[in-house]
Amino acid sequence: MMIKNNYLIILPSWIGDIVISQALLKKIQEIHKNCKIDVVVKSCYKPLVELMPEIDNIYSLDVPHGRLGLSQRIKLSQKLKNKYSCSIILTNSFKSALVPWLSNIPKRIGYSREMRGFLLTTALRYKKHTSSMVNRYMKLINAEYDQSVAPSLDLDEITRKSILDKYKLDNQNKIVVLCPDAEFGPAKRWPVKYWRELIKILNEDGFIPIILGKNTSLAEEISNDNTLQKYMLVGSTNLEEAIYILSSAEVVVSNDSGLMHVASAVESKKLVSLFGSSSPNYTAPLSKNDNSIVIYKSLSCSPCFQKECPLNHFDCMNQISPHEVYSSISNNLFRTD
């Protein structure tokens, strides 16, 4: 029997977007106090989603990019049939709207993309980058974002201690976690030479720079100097471990990436975000606390939202110097006054 205010949310396929979407889950709970929220997400993101207390059940759906995966969707929809009063589809593909439709969910809300309007009961017009991503999600329930629903992951102290012990980071002070990758493309990545210089500056001033991510080729570029190898955890941690290490940092310095949004949601003591081709007006880190500094040059050519610089000068990132980033750390983040 279908129960009123049972929600099935089709979560996004990127770490940062999933973190941002938690604000929507919080807002739904704020509006409907006793509602139930279940989600469909790729299994690789379960360690992240499991830390969101708003979620009751997690259903994994792993379909390779470019594949319809109809049999998998039918199988999942049979399990979910007649259990929900409403589904909100946060992704914009045709195939992502199939499970709610096949599950006979009476209200199916999403943006009208890829000719999928007939699969939805409420299809909103899609205008990318005209508002923040969080408010693009909020619009699906006719709401707006406020800090009371900022993403916040529910971490376990025993797990944290275990992970810090594993990487010999327990009881370390002045840990600065650096996140040089951005899966979207090179235009979101601060130059490698700048990361190298920042690491050396931090090291000389007694900080412990730890580099997180999964792009091992990028890590090799950064650590071609053997003295930097001891700071490299790129490719060594799983997603859960990366989340807990971010939560234990004094400072996180990150491109606009999934780990940037995770750092904001675990309330790292301070976060410095570097924006180039993307816009802090669209995907700014969301936080309840005043712990976030955004460095963005706001050039006439930015944001272009391209994977690579279309003008071949990359000034939006090249004009952010290592010393400017370090000043944001030393002058603003460790003041005792």
C-alpha cells in the first residue's frame, strides 16, 4: 500500500552534485516532518550517501554511461512498485526517469530534458546556469535554499580515529588537505606548478600538506620531486577515507570539485575554493559556518563552463598565485585575534 509522503529521489551522478542535493532532502523533511526518503544512486557513492541521516533506504543502480540498462531498471522498479507518493528526478537524462515511471509513482517531478516529458507528471523548463545548482534542485519542490538546510554529513568518531591511525594522521596538527583534481576537465584545475609551489611553502612553514584525489597521473605530475611523495594519498584512499580525512583538516584547498563540496559538508575548519571556468554563483560550497573563502578572478571571459580554456590563455586560474592562496590560509585562517 502506498504511503503518503514517501519520496524516491533519483540522485545525481557526481559527488559534488550529490552533496548539494542533500539540501533538498533536508528541505523535504522540513516541510513534511514524518516523511520517508529513499534514494537511487550508483553503488560507488554509497559511502557518501550513507552519511546523510535524512535517507532511509539506498538502492544501487549501476548502468554504464551510454547504456540504457532497461532490464536493470525494470528489475529495480518491480522492487519499488507502489511504495511512493512522489519521485524527484535530479538528473536530466531520459533513462533516469524510467524507474519512477515503471514503479507507478503518481507524482514524478523533474526537468523537461531529452524528450522525457511524458515520463513526468510535472516537467519544469530547464535553464542551466541561470541560478545556483542548489536552487535548481529546490525549484522542483517550489522552495529556495537557506543555510538551515546546508549539507552536513553525519560522521562517526570511531571510524575517523581508525582512518587517521591507518594513515598516521592521528594527533597531527596543522594538516592542510589539497584537492588538485576536478573530474569535469582541465579548465577547473589550478596549474600543477602552482600546487607544487604551494606545497613547498606550506612545508617550509610547518604545515602538513596531504594530497587527496584519484587522478594518479595528475598526482605524478605534482610529485615529480621525490620530496613530495610523502604527502601523496592520491589513489590510496577510498571515498569514505577521503571524507574522514577532509573532516580532520585544519584547512582544505580545493578546485571546484566533489571533494570541495564534501569538505564543506563535513565542516572542515576552513575551506579555500579555487574557481576558474566555473562560477561560485552556481556551485559555491554550502556551509552553515563562516568557514569558506572563495578565490575567483571574475574575468570578462569567465565563467565559460568549458572543459578546456577556449581562449588558450587560462587566465582565470593562472592569475591565482600560490602566495595569494597561502595568504588566505595564513592571514585569514589561523588568526588568533
